[in-house]
Amino acid sequence: MSSNVAMSAMSVAEFGLWTALAFLFWKKNLQRRFPAMGAYLVLRVASTPVLLVLLYVVSQPWGRHYYPICFFPYWAVYIASATLLFFVSMEVFRSALLAFPGLMKFGVVVFRWTVLVSVIVAVSSISFSHRGLMLIPDLAYALMRSVSILELCLLAFLCLSMNALRLPVRDMAFGIALGLGVMAANDFIHALLVSKYTALAAPSQFAYEAVILLALGTWVAYCALPELARKPVVMPANSTIYRWNEIASALGHTGTQVAVPQPANSFFLTDVERVVERVLSRSLKDRESES
């Protein structure tokens, strides 16, 4: 089997896994819990056949002048995918902290600021060496690189805190974060190998596609397995995360407002009169004692 045939077979298998994943995801109504993830799966399933046809047309000698027809749809889907992955990461983060409303509310605010800062850093890191339409790929790569870093941070956070959060390994939120983290790490490793070792471009492409199939297979397994029933989290009142949740719940709350009565001006005059009376009475007593 030639390398082109093997790569084509892996691409067909990838599209089949995306389709099976979207089917199982919507069959179990998981889009209600993760609407951004549902939209991302729909985008991948709907756009992949169209993009493959356009890429095939452009790769032919007679179709090179159709390059603009493929350019705009491809990068539009790429940027839309990066944007949806930002929202998917936020959904996973929110779902993991669902049992701790105080931490979830505070964490979502921090998460949004982190996303904003990462986007600003990604855009500012563009060299702007290209002009015109060629700036679109640089912007798209910067956004995807930013969301990949965010996905790795999210997976690391869940792995370190899943015991404290009482988050089981079979929870769909952890499964989505695991797949996203594996794909993000795969992207970074593949880009590093291709840029430094050009001779490994072909073997690394097979390894890259194999890791994607593994991540998709993991997502399919999470969707196929029966979902765990969400139970209320019970923990001691003196636990650290419980105190953090209470502190985070108190942040931003002004509490009950109490009206404090202000003393009237006549109170000051009354005090002065009392002091004067005491001084006079003491002076009278002194005179009587002297006499």
C-alpha cells in the first residue's frame, strides 16, 4: 500500500469518526450541556466534504485558477473552528465547576479575561510581514495557537484538581478536555518536527493523523458509554475548596444595607449644657466648702 493510499484511508476514517461522534453526541442530547461542542461537530462534519472537493479541484493542473474559491472557505472554517473551541473550553470549565457555583462564577470571569489576553497576545505576535489577503492565514494560525495553549492549560487544571472537584474520569467534560488537549499537543509536536526536521515530514504526518484518530476514538467511546448520573457533591464543611467556594460566593455581593441613624444637632447642644451644669455645680460646691 502506497503512502498516498494509506493517508487517504486515514482521512476517510477520520471523517467517519467525526460523523459517528456527531451522531452519538446529538443522539444523547449532549448538545444541551455543551452547545458550542455540538456546533463545532456540525461545522466539522458539514465542511470537511466541501473542503476536500475544493482541495482536489485546486490540486489539479486545470484547477489552479480556482484557488480563491478554496482560499476563503478554508480559512473561514479554520477561524470559525478556533472561535468555537474557545467557547468549548469555557463550557468544559463551567461544567467541571458546576458543583461549586461560587468558584464557577469567579472562575468564568478569570477565564474570560485570560481568553481576551491570549487573543491580544496572539494578534500582537503576528509579524505582519504579509500584506492583503495573505494576512488571514497568519491571523488564523495565531488564534489556533492561542486556543491550543488554552486547551492544554484546561486539561492540566482538570488533571490536578479533579480529585478536589469530585470530577470522575468518565465525565464527559473531562473526556472533551482530554481529546482537545491531546490534539493541541499533537499540533505543537507536529509543527516542531516539521520545522526542524524536514526529512521527518512524511512519517510525522502519519503519526499526526494517528493521534487525531486516537483522540476521536476516545470521544466516540465517551459518547457511546452510558453517562454517569450526576450526584450532589458532599464534602466536610472545613475543607479548603468549600471555604474557597464560600469566599468566591461572597465576592461581588454587597450584602444587606443597614441604615445608621445620624445624631441630630440638638444632641451636641445638650451635651454642652450638661458640661456647663457640671462645671457650675462643682464651683458652687467648692465655694460652700470654703465658706
